[in-house]
Amino acid sequence: MVNRILVGAHYGLKDWIIQRATAIIMAVYTVIFLVVIGSVGPDSLETWRGVFAGGFMRFATFLFFISLFYHAWIGIRDIWMDYIKPDGIRLLLMIATATVLVGYAGWAIRILWRT
Amino acid sequence: MAEMAIKKKRPKNLDLPTIRLPLPGILSIIHRISGAALFLLLPFLLWLFESSLTSAQTFASFKGVVDNALVKIILLGLIWFYMHHFCAGIRYLLLDLHKGIDLKSAVLSSKIVFGVSIALTLIVGVKVLW
């Protein structure tokens, strides 16, 4: 007999872990970013572009954005699941959220690699 | 069994003026509100980031927008939301590790989150916006 429990905890474990992993990546990046803007702010275009032109900062910023969008997906999805009860509207909001976040990811990549 | 559980006497407090959300609860709801607000303003923030990096013209319009007093206030609010989400998030990671889960430390760590996030907001806000 298959004893599969269809409700309850642990089906969201993957998202729970990703939410925390992305949070740690963003927290580390936040510290790096604050140290960087402590010395180089967006005062002139050349120096400000220089900050993100380096391989490390560009990759770190890319990683930050991807973490941010995945983290936002989990958080906003939780908000819809908590407050929006009709399945149809909830599904629509989730699709809309995922769609804009994928779009933002493309936008962020374009910003970083055009610099 | 179920009936017994229902019949069990429980303490009741329906004196509404004396009920209020404790500090960790206020921290929690601001964590959610700040996350939602930051999500909603993502297109504005990405647009600001893009203009600050693209060309001399877009950089000038970036400067123009950020110099606006109303925009400065909105950005200061967003910096506070970010810092609160950041500090409260670190507190939640510690709670996940069962650090500070008793009532006294939970209230104390909430106070620390509010203090540190407001201090960081002022430091970063003054540095970046003024």
C-alpha cells in the first residue's frame, strides 16, 4: 500500500531552503555593496560604470539579482497563498508574478552586460 | 477526544483596548510589508539602476530624478524597508538555528533589529541621498 501523505509539511522544503540560501547570498552582497558605495558613489558616470565593469562586481551583482528575483517569487507567492483564497485569481496572480520576475531577470542581465 | 479538547478551559482575554501586537509581531508584519513594497517598486529601482549606468543622458536624468525631494523621501523609505527586511531576515535565520527563541531574547532581538535598521538607514541615506 502506498502511504503517501498529500498534505502537511515538507512539500515546501525546497523553497524554504532556497528562500534562506538566496537571503544569505543577498546579505553578503549587501555588505560588499555598502563597502563599495562607501568609497565610490554614483557621482560621475565613468567611475560608477567602472564599479560594475569589473568581472567580480558584475558577476556578484548578477548573482544578487537572480537571488533577489527567486527570493521575491517565494515571498510574494506566500502572500498570495495567505490572502487570496479563490483558486483562479490566486493562480493568475502567481503567473503574473512569475512572468514579471522572469522579465526583470532579462532586464537586469541586459543592464549589467551592456555596461 | 475532540470534544474533551473543546471543553477544556482556556484563558480568555477579549478586552480589546488591552490587546496589542507584541514587538516581534510588529517586526514580522513590517518584514512582509517591506518585502511586498520592494517587490512592487522593483521596476522603478531597476529603471534607476539602468539610467545610472547607460549613457551620459540617462545618467543626467537619473541625477535629476534622485535630486527631487519627493523621490528622496521615497528612496529613504525604501532604504529603511530594505534595511528592516535585511536585519529582520538575519534574526529569522538565527531563530531557524534555535538561537534566541525564548520570549525575553525574542523581544530584545526585535529591539536590536529596529535600532540597527534605523541607524543603517540614516547612515546609508545621508551618504547616498544627501
